[in-house]
Amino acid sequence: MLDGKTAVVTGGSSGIGRAIAQKYAAEGAAVVIGDQKEEPRRAELPTVETIEKEGGEATFVSTDVTEYQDVVDLVEVADREYGSVDIMVNNAGILQQTLLHETSSEQWEELMDINVTGVFHGSKAAIQKMLEQDSGGNIVNISSISGSIGRANAPAYCTSKGAVTMMTRQNAIDYGPKGIRVNAVGPGGTLTSMVYETMSEERREYLEMQTPLRRLAEPDEIAEVATFLASDMASYVNGHVLFADGGFSIS
């Protein structure tokens, strides 16, 4: 499905980003992973090693998405190692759960720097390279249903994902004429290490009961959606935020 493509995935060491990187590699793409740490949050092999064991191609680049030059360097590595940048997945993000009056300015700024400015940096660096190549490309942002329908006790997170959703739609308008599609996945509750670290068991059980499918997503299920959006199967999909939430947003 992605044979001959080069994909850059930020936050690809763990969680949804790791699952996307592995899926893209399995579908034939060379994958360049940008993350602050190569080691995953849980006791697994680094993503690159896992991909290579399965016969795929992958490279890790230490990257802080809040630093624009880091992201430019990440994109340059992809171009230098594999000859192009065809897909950019802006996945790096953090979750924060505090009421607005309890959120410090430092907490707010950290979350916005990673969740919003990081997507801006990734999109800008990738789009500039795609325009130079003059062969189009795909941006896949990882937003959240929380950016559209809200979420209790997470004002900064919801605001950041709302910004990602709007950045997706706006960039789709500007760069569609250049052959660059820009879409996003809007996951619901997903069983990543970040969720296990920040969400109580009671909260997870509550979300499961509020979801028509009565369970949270596995990262691989979100990766399937991200693969569709990056592939030619979605060749006429642009500016769309595809919810993968088990029906939570309609329940």
C-alpha cells in the first residue's frame, strides 16, 4: 500500500506513533522516527529494531518537536537516507488533565509547545520539502475527538487538539492545489502507555461503558486509519478528521 514511500513519524518510539511506524513499514514504506528517546515507554524493543527484525527499513533521529531546527534535520535525514519525504505523521503529543483554574502557565505552555507548535514545525518542514520535490505528499496529523467534542478536566489538551484539527483543515485548503493532502485521525480512548500513566482504572472503565463498542482502541487500530489516509485509497480525501473512537462521539 505504501511501497516506495518515505514516511516521517514524530513520537514514534511509543504508543500510537510506534504502531503507525510499524504499520507503514509493513506496508512497504521506509520510516524515519523522530522522538526524544529511542526506548519505548514500556518494556519492548526500540521501534527501529522491531521494524528491522520484520524486514523493514527504519531510522531513528533524536528530535525535540518544539525546536524547529530539530524537525528540519529530521526531514533532511529522511530525504538524504531514502531520497524523498512522501508522508509526514505529526503524532508527538502529551496529555494533561487539570482543571483550568489549577493549570499553571508553565503547564499550558509546555502542552501547547508540544501538541500545537510541534505540529506546526512538522507540517512546515515537510511541506517545504514536498514543494521542493514537486511530487505532492501527505500530512497525517494525530488530533483527537477531544478537539471537537471536548473532554472533562482537560482544557489545555482539548484546546491543543482543536488547534490541530483546524490546522489540518486550513492547510488542506492551501496545499491541496500543490498535490499535498492534509488529513487527521481523531482517536478516542486508546490503550497507550500515556493513558495507563495518566488515567485511573475507574476512568478507563467509565470510558469503555460510554463507548458503543464497550472497549478502548488498541494502537494498531489507529495505525490502520493513519495508513488509509496516507495511501492512494484515500486519494480524494483532503482536510478530513477521521474519528476512530468506537462511536464514543455519537453516544
